[in-house]
Amino acid sequence: MICPHCGKRINEPGTDPQNRGAHALMQECWSTGILSSPEDVVNFGQFRTWCKKVYGPPITTQIIGGEEYHIVKSWAFYTKKQRQSFIDLLLADIYQTGDLSKKMQEIIRGMNDY
């Protein structure tokens, strides 16, 4: 995508179908327990964060006031390419389990738009 103001190439934002598809996949993974997450992941919000750490862009580290913080990029700020990569990596692990629920199969079939 080209910026209309400066003419520089900018990253394309993620799409709504990518958003719906990724969140539906993660929700079904959480509901079925198809993916192994650490024991301290006890709710869906934590599972989403864990997925972003595993399948998303690298975690950044910032030092603020002498303290080190590890920052997981918000899904809202993923580029289209980063979302595509996240979904591809998540799907690879899902397929590797070989145990797809009917709902998971429906979600995957409906993801042709991303």
C-alpha cells in the first residue's frame, strides 16, 4: 500500500476476515483443548496472549525506569502480512494434531477470504 500523502510504501492493515478467522480458530482451540498451552494459561484471554507469543511477531523488550518489560504486540496493530503468518502458523499446529472438530473444519472452510 502506498501512502497518499508522502508516496512511501506502508504496511497494509489486517483485514476483518483475518480478524474473525483468527479469533474463531483460537476460540475453538481453547474450547476443544486441541493445542497444548502452559499450565498457567487458565482462561481464553491468557490463551490469546500465549498464541500471540508463539505465533505472532517477536516480543519487544523495553526498559522503563530501570525495569525491563516484555511487550506482546496487540492484534489490532498486526499488519496484513503478520496476521497471515500468524494464521498460517496456527493452522500448521492445528493440522499437526490431526484431530479437527466439525466446528474447526467449518471455520477453516470459511477462511477463504483472508
